[in-house]
Amino acid sequence: MAHTERRRTESGLPIEPVYGPESLEGWDPAERLGAPGAYPFTRGVYPSMYTGRPWTMRQYAGFGTAAESNARYRRLIADGGTGLSVAFDLPTQMGYDSDAPLARGEVGKVGVAVDSVEDLRVLFDGIPLDRVSTSMTINAPAALLLLMYQLVAEERGIAADRLTGTVQNDVLKEYIARGTYIFPPGPSLRLTADTFRYCAREVPRWNTISISGYHMAEAGASPAQEIAFTLADGVAYVRTAIGAGMAVDDFAPRLSFFFVARTTLLEEVAKFRAARRMWARIMREDFGARDPKSLMLRFHTQTAGVQLTAQQPEVNLVRVAVQGLAAVLGGTQSLHTNAYDEAIALPTEASARLALRTQQVLAHETDVAHTVDPFAGSYAVERMTDELEEAAVALLGRIEEMGGAVAAIERGFQKGEIERNAYRIACETDSGERVVVGLNRYALDEEEPYEPLRVDPALEAAQCARLARLRAERDGAAVDAALAALGEAAAGPANVLYPMKEALRARATVGEVCDALREVWGRYVPATGF
């Protein structure tokens, strides 16, 4: 018999050349699987999954001005998109206005610039907010964008209980992997709890948080680390809400998650199944949740941007299709497929449409949506699901021993683990052990020219001029009074979202609202070596 090289998963777990009945010895399908839509939700959170209707097809988009992004959103909806996913520029993500010195050179570059409710009004002009689900990738200032969205809906006569969507609102992973934090962890968690309470009362169908493993995976986390660190953050948010006096079944049904989908299809399917099972057990056994919706790990997936290459970018079309297939086979509730040119620049309109078409082919031209959890009972996938769960549980246990996610963040545990794994991946790629088609194998001597989408450099000046007009035309005294009321609420126990909404209604800017909170809560400065 020829020698067969033993391979390993992205999490470092062995992949056997052949799996058989012995791989699942003692395995109880009733305990490990259950039925679709029933505890422990390994097979999916809904009984019928895609056999009733497909997943929500979102395309992450946003660049330049609100008017430019609005045109892209309208086109995506016309092309068959069923949900929007908004990308914000870095100044907006970090709570700075477009005319702030720190915003210089970054306005509209990696997302849309939003400085006030007037920008959000333009951003969603002509879009039926009561019929389109909107996801907003915003974290530290998430409450501001949610409130502006609600204000725009109110202006159109749309009741808040008809709004559906998600704010990412996951600031803990910012300290681990991204860095777009504003306030220290304590006040940030207080703001998260205030958002939970506000939405439970005012915007009941809104997903108040999207607990994100995606960005940790993009920073280099393995699938096992992605599960463990994401669920550890989820546990921290649940504890925060309970500590603020909320009953678990009052807010847990609106929690959602956000994961990556890599090209390693089998392990990714196993990852999603293991994560659902772990979360259901945590919520039932550790927090005493009784509402079945509190036990459901509902999640959005984005294909892995970090796996895209600038070399031979058309090969990314194949990668994205495989990644999207992994997400669908793993039971995602919504999906964003990256455009093939995102490793180079912002997607063009044509490449964004082609990314959406990839999802539509999966939904309508394949048979993967015709049956629920087609991998159930697979010797390979069930074994990989169990092994991934064991590895993630062990990591989660280490975090709990440190005192939970926040304490582990302060020690740099998650960040250090991710960096070590990222270094391993980089070394394997550099040595050729990890094959990346078009990069370290099957490379071309000369690449074909590609013209990326570019943001007009005049945009920043135009956005700053728009801000100047806003400040000149609004009632400055009303803005000052509203910001003062917000500061008073932040200094006490009151829910800050109510005075925050009034400040935004008075046309206070994102930067002004965040500055009012910075004065009370301070800024987060990482510890040396973090």
C-alpha cells in the first residue's frame, strides 16, 4: 500500500485518510445531533432551514459618500440581494467626524462616511427600511448608528417594531483583533447592556449584537480559536446583561454571531455545527435559559477575505464559491460573499454583482438547499465536529480560569494565541508547505493589468463642507443642551441611549456624541505589550 501523508486541519487536528464506523465508536446521534431546530441544534437552528426559503443574501458595501453608497445599495437590491450590509469608514468606526485631524486621509476610504443623521438619511434614501434587513458593521459607536437608523425610519412613519437588522456592537473583539475601540472595556460593556435594554423595549426585532469571530479569524485565529474566543465574548456579554438586571430570556433571543468561511470546507462545516452545540449547552446549563430561541446560535457568515490574493485575482472567484458553499452546508442564516477584487481595492459594481450571483447559483442551481444538514452522520464530519468542539472547550476553559474574556483580554491571552497561529500560517505559506494557488504555486511571470475602483480624493473636502453647513444651520444651543444631558446620563446609572437619541435628533455629530462620552468614560489605552 502506498504511503499516505497524514494531514492536519487548520486547527492542527489530524485528518485521517479514511473514516469509518470505528471513528464514531460510542457516538450517540440522539445526544450529539438531535433533530434540526431542536436542542442541541447541531443540525441547524430551524427545522426546515433552506427548504422553506434560502439564507439572507447580504453584500457588504459602503464607500465614499452616503449618496455613492446609496446608489450601490439600490443596485444590489435590484440585482436580487435580500439584505444590506453597511461598511463604515475608519473615522466613523472610531467616533471621529470627517473634519477631525485624526480623520485626515481616511474619509470614505474603507467604507461610507457618516457624520450625522443627515448622512444616514441620504444613505438609505429610497430603500424600504420596513422590508429590507440591514446589518451595520459598527462596534464602539454602534448605538449611535442604530439610533440614527431609527430616527430616519420615524421620519418616514415606519414604526420601530417593523425594523429588522443587526448592529455588530461587539467591542470585545476590537481589543483582541481590530483596534477600533473608543472607551475602556467597563464603559463599553455598560453601553452594550444599555443597547440590549433599549432594543428589548423599543426595537424588539433588532439583533442587538453580532458576536464576531470573523475578525479574529482574519487576524489569524484557527477555527478552534475562532469558536472559543467568540463564545467567550458571548458569555461576557450575557453576564454583563444579567448583571445589569436583565433576565436571560429577555435578551438572549436577539443575540447573533458572525463567523468566517474558509476554503477548508469540511472543517468549516464541522466548526459551525460544533459552535451551535456548544452555545446551546452554555446557555441552558450555565445560564438557565429556557426559551429555545435563547439557545440558538444564529449567525451571519462572510467568506474569508484574508484568503484572497492580489495575484491572479480571478482565482478568487473559485475560492469564494467554495467558501460560500461551506457556509451554506454549515447552516448559516445570512451570507456575504466577497468580490474577487477585494484583495486589491474596493469592489467594482460588476465584481459586487458577480459575488451576489455566486450565492444565487448556490441557492438555485445546486441541490444543497433541498435537504437539511446533508453532512449529518458523515463519519468524517461528525468526528471533526467532535474534535473541534473538544479543542474549543479546552480553550474556553483556559479563559474561564483567567476570570473570563475581559480578564483574558487584559492579559493579552487571545491576542497572543492568534498572533502565534498567524505566524505559523505565514511560515507555512513562505516555505510552500501551505499551497496558495497563484502566489507560491502556479504563479504567472506577468500579471494582467487591473483597474481598481478608486475613491475621489475630493470627497473628504466635500464631506467637511457638508459638516460645516450642518453646524451653521442647526440649533447650537439645543445640541449643547442635549450633549450635556447625555454626559449626565453617562455619569450615572441611566440608560444613555435615550439622551443619545435626542442629541442625534438635534443633529449632533458622531464625533460630538462620542466626545461627550469620552469626557466621562475616558479612552482606552492598551497596556504595554498588549
